[in-house]
Amino acid sequence: EVQLVESGGGLVQAGGSLRLSCAASGFTFDFDNYAIGWFRQAPGKEREGVSCISSREGNTYYTDSVKGRFTISKDNAKNTVYLQMDSLKPEDTAVYYCGADLLDSCGSYYVQHAGGYLEVWGQGTLVTVSL
């Protein structure tokens, strides 16, 4: 059974940084090429895709609003995906979730649409960016 556990959220001032972690179990990065994505949902808004990475191949994709500020990476030894978030803005405030799918490829379609159909999710971690 695939399971995802997020951590690393918190309260930070605008311009600050946070690093989120998504620890995966039930599959192995070295052998299984899952598309693992970070998605976020702000109060009163729909879930939106932020970034993704392929667990084995390592290719990445970012939505335009976070390009140049967020960096997604992985540690195969720890079976963990990270989201380094720099230059945070109040509009980045949201619950951040990681999701995974074996059949998808990381790219624009996955980031734009997978939030609506993925079945494997973590519990979420809250990021609050204050002025």
C-alpha cells in the first residue's frame, strides 16, 4: 500500500523560506517511476498543482506562480520528496499536500489536472505566510 506523509509546514513571514517533506512508502524510488506532486489548497479555493517530480527519472515541472522560488527534489535513499520554498508570499498560504500516481508522467498536465483525480494523498501540512 502506497502511503505519503508530509511535514515541514509552519508560520513564516513574507520573504522567508520553508522546506516541506513528503516521505513515501509502499514503493521504491529507484525502481518505480511514480509522478509525485505537491498540491495546495487555500481556504475557499480549489486544490491547485504546484510542482511534480518523477521518482525514478527525476524530471520536474513547476507551475508559473512558483517558478524561480520553489525547488522540488528527491532523496532516493530516504524515499522522500522535498519542496524548498523561498521568497514566500502571503498568497502561498495553503494546506500543502503531496500526491502520487504510477501511471502518470510528471509534466504540465499532471500539475494542472491531477489534483482532481489522484487517489493517493498525504494528510497535508499547513503553510502560513504573514505580512
